[in-house]
Amino acid sequence: MNRNEVSDKKLVSAYIKGNEEAFELLVERHKNRVFTTINLIVRDNYLAEDLLQETFIKAIKTIKSGRYNEEGKFLPWILRIAHNLAIDYFRRDKRYPTMVLEDGSAVFNNLDFSEDSYESLQIQKDTHDRLKQFIEELPLVQREVLVMRHYMNMSFKEIAEVSGVSINTALGRMRYALINLRKKITVNRSAYDKNLYPK
């Protein structure tokens, strides 16, 4: 089987029919691109290797279960699996960044409290938790671009590449994410600490 002449579509079909070598060729053909996609998000080679394996394992399970229907579009499909697994890694940890809204104001500041009293620390924790909740409530595509931009420090070019969209689309999603976050904060203004959420 000549790896350069056989299309992804034919390799997937061959694998479905029991040709294990076909999937090995798919892995060999696309593993570098998949790894790069994951590593752009997690920025950790070891973690990216783990998620790379997890991506192809998930692909195998999907194909073998008969649920693969991305005919002729294996690469975009496998990249989307990789992207989702990498984003899910951060979502499981529920770690989110300091946010700056569309008007330039900070949503959460990493303050050095002059006196780390129990009350101050509790307010800080409550504010973190509230911000996480607001972010979780955003539409998926807005939440993803916001986390990639502010937590993972990814450029909009990187976000666009990983998400498979144009830079303008990534910018638009970010803008709407910040607008929606601002609305949520405004609605809940009476519930958060004014020092941590400045006007």
C-alpha cells in the first residue's frame, strides 16, 4: 500500500474492512499535524503526547463503532477530536484567566492583599468561583476562544488555526464572549466584590 497515493477516505474504508496497516498509515500521515494542534493549546510536550494517543484511540473507537461519517474529511475530523480533548483538559481543571473586558476594564485582578485575612481570601475565592461560573455559561465557541486567548496566551492566528476558522471569526467570537461576560457581571453586580470587579 503506497501511502502517498492512497487517499484518507480509502485508508479509512480499508481499516473498517479490517486492514490494521491502513490506520497505521493514517497515524503516520497526520500525527505531526495533530500533535502541533494539541501542543498549541496545552504547551506541554509530554501532555501533548498523551492527548495525541488519546485522540487516535478515540478515533479508533468511533470508527469501529460505525459512527464515523466524515467521509473524505479525516484530517479536519481528527483535528477536531484533538482540539476538543485539549480544551476539555482545561475545562476539567476549571482553571480560568484574568479577564479584560471589551472596554479594557479588568474582570478579575490578582491582588496582593495587604492583609490576607480569612475574609479577604474567602472573597477572592468566591469571586474566582463566580467568574468560572460565568465563563461556563457562555456558548461553547465563545468559551473556547476566551480560554485559549486569555488563559493559554494563544494569538488569534493560533486560535484560528486550531479552531479551523478565519482570524476574523475568532476575533468575533472573542468580542461576543466579552460582551456576554460583561452582561452577566452587570446582572450580578450586587453579588460581587467591588474591589475585585472594578467599574
